[in-house]
Amino acid sequence: MALDIVTIVAVSAGAFFFLAGTVGLLRFPDTLTRLHALTKADNLGVGLVALGLLPRAGSLSGGLKLICVWLLVLLASATVSQLIARAARDSGPLP
Amino acid sequence: MTFALALHIALAGMMLGLAAWTIAARETFAAVVGFVVYGLFLALVWVRLDALDVALAEAAIGGGLNGLLLLGAAARLRAAEAPADAERPGASLRLLAALLSATVAAALAAAVLLLPEPAPTLAPAAAANAAATGLANPVTNVLMAFRAMDTMLEKVVLLLAVVGVWSIAPDHFWGGRPGVRHQADPQGTLAFLARVLTPFGIVVGIYLSWTGASHPGGAFQGATILAAMWLLIMMAGLADTPPMNARRLRLMLIAGPAVFLLVGLGGLAFGAAFLAYPAAYAKPLILAIEAAMVLTVAITLGLLVAGPPERSAAP
């Protein structure tokens, strides 16, 4: 029961960050602020969803895989947002 | 309405919307991005249909590698986009094309909807004969044993695709290296990602190929991940693309079909038929073919993305 509540709260919070990140991606005025919104969805959203699913992983290796997925998403999104931000800076004056 | 049904309807609606958006997008780049997202959603659909092997392949190939190929094509076409846009075909021609596409889609839908209930299937036969190979994954059984001929020909087609890409090289670059030499800051972000991610990617790629014997996964999915790691290293500028006249490269390119063909001929010589595995050696033979195929498919996919030779072999 307590674990169910952890799952519900964490996954809902993760979904909220995805929603907020998507709204930011659509509404923010320029590349850098949009990237800022996107990384919130990737980092906190995926992190909270992974955290919420941990009690349901069933096995230690399943839980470790979830954590690996989260860490790999962190690595990829941090790198990609750096690259996009650099490309945006190099291709034009910052607004 | 159950939650699962609502999810399926939402997924189907998203697919249709994405497909329409991809077709309607004016810019090639936007259409390619739409197509990549479409591929990822299609993978989700396969997961919901309990076809995990297909989902993995779709996510890796349809979403990942095809997207990369199309992005490369879009980048090359960028200069020609404005003039090509100016000479758009007339409204009647476009209407005709739309009608033709809609007819094909309707015919496909009718073919699926008119299937008898239950639909004809060989799945029980495949499951009943699973013990013949010693592999637990029925999909791998079908790919590597029951329909091994198709899989072998598929590998030959991949080889032909590389030959096709190479054949558009200008004469004076024949034997040279594909694409441009990527220049990236060796201390930069991309080089960092290539250094950190590649070991994980190699482990995951080999694991996916290995576990395909008993779980969802397989040579093609694993090889795609290995190819992606190789491409990442090349794009980060940590390694150059190989010259197409390198003997080792060419040997690796034909390793998969060659081992497949040898095992097949062995079946003809010592067994019942072409590609008939002796029951006692079925599993080791299949694993040997898969190992060679992983190497070949990874190299092939990497070379397909790298493109035709565009400079001489000297670094």
C-alpha cells in the first residue's frame, strides 16, 4: 500500500514535469529557454517515473535496469542540449 | 471503456495525426523529424501488440537509423529545396497521387479487416517445433531456422545496398573514404559522449544479440546499436571512416552471408537439404551465424549512413 502510494505520487509528479516541459517547449520564446524546459522533462520527468516504478520492478536486476535507463537518458539529454545550445549560439545572435 | 482501450485509441489517433503531419510538412527536415517520431510511436504500438522483437527492431531501425539516413539526405537536399519547391506539381497531379495512396491504404485496410476469424497462422506449428533448435525465442526460431532462407537473402540484400551506395562514388574517389572527415573538439561534449556512451552501447548491443536466443532481441537489433556506437565515434571525430578498399572491412561485410551460405551448403552436403541444421548442432550453428551476422549488419548499417566515398583513402 505504502509502495503503491510512492508509485502513484512519483509517476504523477514525473508526468507533471513532462507536461510542464512540453508546455514550455511550445510556449517559450527562443531556443535556449525551450531547451531549459525540455531538460526539466528529461531529467526530472524520467527520473521521477523511474523512481516511481522502482517498487514495481520485481527484481534487483530489473530495478538496476530502470536506474541505468534513467542515467543514460540523463547523459544523452545533457549532451544533446549542450550541442543544440552551441549550434544555436554559433548560427545566430542570441535573442 | 477500459483504460487499455482508451490508451489504444489515443495511440492510434496519435499515429494517424503524426502520419498526416509528416505528409503535410512543407520542409524536408520537419517531415523527417515527424517520421522519426512516427517510428518511435509505431514501436509503442508493437509493444501493445506483444510483439517485442518487432518493437525493438522498429525503434532501432525505423526510429533511429532510418531517421539518421533521412536526416543526412535532408541536409544534402537543403540547397535544392527552394528550386524544387518552386516547381511543385499541379493540383490535379497531387490529387491523383493522394487518391492512389488512399486507394492503396484502403485496400490494405480491407485486406486486414476481411481476414477470416481466427486469422490463418503458423504460430502453433512454430511453437510445436521449437524444441528442434534448442532456442527459446520463437521469433529467432522462425528467423534463423524455419525461414532461414529469407533471412539469408535479406543479408544479401543489405550487401547489395552497400554496393549500390558505393557505386555512386565518382571514379577518382573509388576505394576512398565515405563522407567528410568529421571535425569535432576532441575535448568537447560530443567526444565526451562518444567516450562515455560507447562502452555501454557495445555491452547493450552484444547483450541484445546474445539474449535473442531466448528473449526478445536478436542479431539485427543488437547490430543496429553497435552501428550507432560506431557512427557516434565517427561523428565525434575520434576515428575516421574506413576506406572502402580496406580488405578487413570487405571481409567483415561478407562474413554474415558467407557463414550463412557455408552452413547452408553444409546442410546440403551432410544433411537433408540446403540450410538443414543437424539436430545436435542446431544451436551452435545458429549462434555462429548470428555472431557473423551481427558483425556484418553493424558494419553494413554504419557504411550505409556514412555514404559513398567522397575523398581519397589517405587520411
